[in-house]
Amino acid sequence: MGFLSIADLKTRVEVTLTPAQLAVLTLLSEGFGGKQMALHLGITESAVKARLSGARRAHGDAEARASGR
């Protein structure tokens, strides 16, 4: 698997992730924990986990498409 440029990554993120998933991933990248993300976004920890899971799934689907699987 090769590395992506920042431009490619931004395009991929905008195409494959929902705004809710992107918000959670942004907070994760800033060092927030699950409980902190939930409080910051006004959602439950379960919702945070669901958004992270959806983002992982979307990433896996994009990887599969990119590799032709």
C-alpha cells in the first residue's frame, strides 16, 4: 500500500466520510478521548463509537475499491 498525498487524503475523506464521522476523527486527532468527544459534541459515547466504526468501515471499503477487490 502506497502513501497518499495530503490532497488525495482530503479528497478521500470528503468523499467517503460523513460530516459526523469527520468531526469525531478530527477530535481524535487532537487527542480527545471517547468521553471527551461525546461531551464536546453533545452525543453519547455509544454514538462516538458508532461514528468511529463507520469511519473504519468506510476506509476499508475505499481501500478495497482502490485495490480492485
